[in-house]
Amino acid sequence: MKKQLAFMVNSKKCIGCYSCAMACKNQYHQEPGVAWRNLQPLEAKDYPHRDRAFFSLSCNHCEKPVCVQVCPVGAHVKREKDGIVVHSSDKCIYCRQCIESCSYHAPKDNEVLQRAEKCSMCFERIDAGLMPACVQGCPAKALTLVELSAPEAQKGVQYPKGFGKFTQLNPSTRFVEAKAPQLVLAAKDN
């Protein structure tokens, strides 16, 4: 198996603070209204509890990324060494094919700069031995970076409830699903 870096989203730990999304926005100075990472609250049909649960979502760095397939100018490239799908904004001709084709809506429409944009997993930071900004910015350690063949990645689920199942793309993101909160009683309550 080729090396594939992936985001591991732990919904048991996520507190919904948006620090991951803000760290990404601060790292790349995205235009207002453009966000490469978003926090998605789980709907009651997927997580039927009063406590809230979230998925921190961005590009899934798929095994077979449609953005790479449809881009006529090669602005999207899947790196051989780690599976990261990198987008080069300077090559983008704003044809919008990636935006319209991605089932996960990862490429974003930057109307101000007239180009598509998406998460490239902070590949520059990874190449420098650092973590992606979103991972570094998560105070609850609910967002981590894993290599899919590593044991910790095997603890994750690829298609949890509330996340689209597009098997032809084979997204790399893995999830630790939120569970129903446990009622903890004090000794005096028994």
C-alpha cells in the first residue's frame, strides 16, 4: 500500500469550537465567505442525543480524486509520496469543474480572486516537519494526522452516519464516531 496521510476526526473529543477552521483561515488568509475547513454539526437522525457532536471537514484527499481527473490544466495533483491532493491556485483557470464535480464539496469558489481553492493539507508545513494548521490549532486534540496503514488509523471509520458514502472516490479521512453520553451518578445518587 502506498503511503496515504489522512485526517482523523474524533467526534468524541470535538467540542465545536471552530479552532480548526480558524487556524486554517489564519494560515491562508482566505477571503470572507471562503472556508477550506468547516465544522458540520451532526443532525438528530445521525446522532439522536441532546449533546451536540461535530465533524471537522475539509478535502478528504481521496484515493481517486475527481478534482485531479477533471482539471484541464493540472492545477490539482495527487502527491505520490504521501497521497496529499495539492491544488495550485496560480494554475487555476476558474473553469469550476472541480467545484461542480466533487461529491464532498471540497473545492471552494473564490469569486473575489476568480479561482477554485481547497485544502492541500498544509503540505508546505508537513514538508517542513510541522503539523497542518488545523491539527495544531485543535485544543481538544480531536483532529489529528494519521498514516492510513498505521494502527491508530485502523481505529477510525471511513463512512460514519452523516458523512457521504462515495466509494468510487475512496476518501482518506477517518472518524471516531460520537457515542451517546454516559450518565455518571455520584455515590450519593445511588
